[in-house]
Amino acid sequence: MKNYNVKDMVSGNKKVKFVKYQQGKLWYITECGFDFPVDISDTGDAAFLQEDKAMFFMRWINKHIKDINKARQEQDIAI
């Protein structure tokens, strides 16, 4: 089971790249290969580029890490 560290994903001026749009979400991937969604209902009037600084996406990276950890805990409880 992999533990994710958002600081490692964004430090050192690392980038994210746009991968796809699906079901109301913009999907991006970090340089380390962590993919995460950005719900368009949560973007306001922001502009989203094909490639951007990962630091700008910490909010959504953190949210997705929390969602993954919650799903893992629920799965452990169910077993």
C-alpha cells in the first residue's frame, strides 16, 4: 500500500499535466504519476492549462489523497 505525500508531489517547482475530461472532472497527473480529479463545479472562473505548477493544485491533490485513504479504511473495516 503506497502512502502519498503532497509535499513531494509539488515541491521543487514540479508540474501537473492535463490528461482528460470525464463526467464533470478535469483529470491531471503529477510528475510522479499520481492522477487526481478537479471537479469543474469547484473551479469558479479559473483557467486550467494543459501544463501548470503542481503547487496550484494542492487543494485537489490533498482532497484525492483523503478520498483514497477513506476508501482504504472502509475496505479494511469491511474485510
